[in-house]
Amino acid sequence: MVSPVVMANAHAMDEEVAIVVREPASEPAYSANANANGRIESILDDKLIKARTNFNDWRVGETVSVESQKSGVGIIGFMEILGVSNKEDGTYEITAELLRQSRLHFIQVGDEIAHIDLSSDNDKYKGTTDLIIKRRGKNISSKYKPLFTQGVSVGETAETLWENEYLVTWFGQVNYGVKDWLSVNTIIPGDLADAPNAAAKVRLYQSDSNVFAISANAAHVPKDDTTSLNLTVYWDSISSESVISHTLFTVAAMSFENASDITAIKSLGTTSFQTGYEFILGSWDRVLLGPSYNFETKALGGYLTYLKIWDRFHFSLSLNSTDVSSFKLSPVDGYYVLFDAYWRF
């Protein structure tokens, strides 16, 4: 004889609504409710959680933020939605998988999941290396992306632009992301002034903590009627929740007579080694500093930069030195102040 309890459970299972499987994210056609949220109800294992919500605009494949229930902490991680199911009480149960979380704060039962709007300033999204957006997406503010360059005087990083992304500087350098792993650039005023030039950077390896890349930079020098060629190796490494180290070693495979007079510009006719640090502030602005050694001049230089980032526009002001032992204003063998500005879109 079948007990009434078993029959009741079987009947309830028959009436349970199946999981609603939606299509993967289709960003141009999707508009989420900015006020929609959910609460984490259980942690299934080291990667999976279940959350409960009253809203039905969640998509399988969507990346959502996790905000700490502790006041003032803000967003502490990302999760990808794996499934959405309707419950009998009119709510929805979300199954999600951890993508990335803060080193300082655990994700707990009671924390809130929400749609992410990272197209502009987000006061809840505090600056940290753990929350840098490394996966290509639409309408992501440049604040939250890895730095592609530290400025004309400091040099580039190991990062490449995302596919079909541009970075244009105030002095006419145009960078373009051919693929997520390949970026190319040229300085257009030089191309128009009998100094054609081109460069390409290839990302060789990327993990959660390290990025390696190589680049080649060639430029015609009309004064000497020669061509310079620099080969550069880049290594970026996350040091802590707020610091990224940037190392570059550039070798002049082909140079020109007065190259040592313009050591302020990396990857142009001289060989140098540089290692420095990028400090990410809570506002996502950056402070950059570090030493640089030039093998042609046998001089130790360095830089200190403050980089302000808006959604697309970047502006930096830096104190630089090509020779820290020479206490004079000179971009050749002393100190100089430089500003830089560029747009990333």
C-alpha cells in the first residue's frame, strides 16, 4: 500500500514547473531591470550557489555581480547563471557558478546578486585587481579594463586591446584590436611626414595572475634615412588586491645615430629594462611608479604618474627622469613633466 505522504510528494513533483532555459546572452537585444536582485540561499559547493529572486529577467549565461550584505563593502564577486527555475510560490530559483571573487571577502548566504551596469561609474564597484574585467563585453567603461598602455613615456603593458577596439592618443597614434590577442598601431602624423611606422603586439599567455606578450616596433627615421626596429617582451603580474607589476625589456635590433637623445620614448632605437607598479585606487584611478634602466646611456631613470580614467577618456600627469642622478630639467639626461591623453572605445 502506498502511503499518503509518498502520493502527495509524487503529486507535487508532477506539478513542479520545469527549469526555464533561456538562450545565451544576446547583449544588443537585452535590457535588464536595473532594480532586479536576488539573495543567495545556499552554497552547494566551492563553485555553485542557489539564489532566490522575485524577478524573471535573468538569462542563462549572464554574468551577475555579488554584493556583500555587509554595509559599505560593495561588489565582491561575479557569477555566471547556469539555470533559472520557476517555483510554486511565484519566485524564481537561480543556480549560478563562481567566476571570480575578492581576496578579502567571502561570498556568504544572504549576499545579493544583481545585474551589472559597468558602462559608467558604479559606486558599489570598488577598485581592485580581483574585479578587473578581462572578458570582452559591450559597453564596459575603460575604468574596469586592464591598462593597455601606461603612457607614451612609460610604455605599454602586456595587455592587448579587445577585438575591434580602438585606442587613439592626442598626438595621433591609433591602436586597433585585430583579435583579442593581437593589437596593431601606427602614428599617423609620422606616416604623413615621411616617417612611416608600425607596431604589433601579440599576447602569448594569460592566466588569472600573469600575462606575457611580445611586440615589434618599426619606424623610418628620415633624418638619418634609416629604420629602427625594437623587439619587446612584456610581463604583467598581479601582486596583491590593489597592485599589478609591469615589466618590459626592449631590445634595439636596428637603431640610428642619435637614438640615445630620445630615451624618453620606449621602443624607439634603444635597449632598456623597466619594472614598475600599478596601484589601483578605490575610484579605479591609477598611480604608476617604477625605475627604468637604459643600456645605451647606462643611466637609471624612473617615473611617477597619476592616471585619471573616465568611461572612455584617459588623462595622466607624470614626473619622469631619464637619469635620476642628473638634477636638471631635460628629457635627454634629467627630469621632465609630461601629460598624456587618449580615448579607448
